[in-house]
Amino acid sequence: MHQRWPERLWIVRHGQSAGNVAADAAEAAGHSRIVLDMRDCDVPLSDLGHDQAKALGTWFAALPAPPTVILNSPFLRARQTAQHVADAICPCEMRAADERLREREFGILDRLTRAGVTEFHPEQAASLTMLGKFYHRPPGGESWTDVILRLRSVLDTISLHHEGERVVIVAHQVVVLCLRYILEGLDEATILDIDRAGDVANCSVTEYEFGGGAPALVRYNHVAPVAAQAPVTRAPDAAVAAG
């Protein structure tokens, strides 16, 4: 059976956000909570994040075969990053935001640091330790497997509507990792080893080509597009620094 795939797929984490900055500050100070006075979906890029996204757009625009379609999370930081990329590439179709690409939902652990999870929800800290983040689902939140379930349908949509195109996905750290899990047929241990090796950098590029029909990883967490014009950052997401 013929498998429909895009010609090329790039998966990008959004630029540094105000939430990334707040999470870094909370962890460095040993605080239990990450201080943000807005919904996670409304957290914007930082000034540096805008610079990173513009640098990424410049890199994409200079490719011999730049993207033709951009898909993105509805969260503001991802939308802003995607817009910078779209502004740099002409022509390029920026599709409506896809809620399936949103950040993982953390439920009662939202805005807690590692120390905060242990302080306020010791039973959840114990459950996380026992189950691991791949299967642990905090009350009101999602496990990695929950994210994977919604991302499988995203790939079905890409296969159905974007065969032969060059597609960029702009989303979040966990989305990058979970898409790797699906596209490469990885197991739990392997994807968690990749996660432990280091955070996905802001505006880094993970790239696949489909010349042989199956997805082939070209590069992962590639930071050169940003490093040429702006500092590289690898802050955890603001929703929770736990896990």
C-alpha cells in the first residue's frame, strides 16, 4: 500500500518564551512555583525569542527548497514563532492553528517546579517516580502517551492533505519528542534516553526526509539556524519544570 508523506518535514520548538524565563528563574532560586500572571496558552515570546524566530525564518528562507506549509500549535509563543517563519518565506501557506499540537497539559502540577511537586503533591511525585513521565498522568493533565495519541492523528492529516509538500510544524518540546517516537518507531526507553540527554533548544530544527517512502531523520535539535544570529536557549517549559 502506498504511504502518502510530505517531501520533507521540519519540527521546530517555539522560541524562548516569557514562561521559559520564569521557569529558569524559579528553578535557580529554589522556588516551588513558577510565577506567571497569564494562561499558559497566552504566554508570549521573550524579546530573545522573537530574535530566535526571526533567525530561524532567515534560515528557512535561504534553503534551496524552503517550506511550503506551516502548521502550528495554537499557543501564542508557537503562533508568534510560526508567523516570523512565514514572514520570511514567500510564498508559504500558514494554516490555521491545530489544537492537537498544543503543549502537554499538566493539570494540578501546572506552574510547579520539581521542588513544588514534592512539596504540594508528594503522592504525585511518588507516582511520577514509579511510573515515569511516559505513563504518569497528573490529575487534570496528560501523560506523554496521551500526547502521542493526538499526534498520531496530526500525522494522518499531514499524510492526507500534504503529500509531496515541504511542511514545518511549530510546537513544543514534548511534541518534538513524541513525534520522534512515532515517526521513528521508538520505544519508551529510547525516547526517554533522548529526553534525558538534554532539552530541545528553542527554535531548534528536527528534520525528516521521505525519499525512500519511510521517514528518515536528517538532524535533531539542530541549533545552527539560531546560533548564527542569536543566543541559543534550552529552558524548560513554564507549565511545569517537573519530570
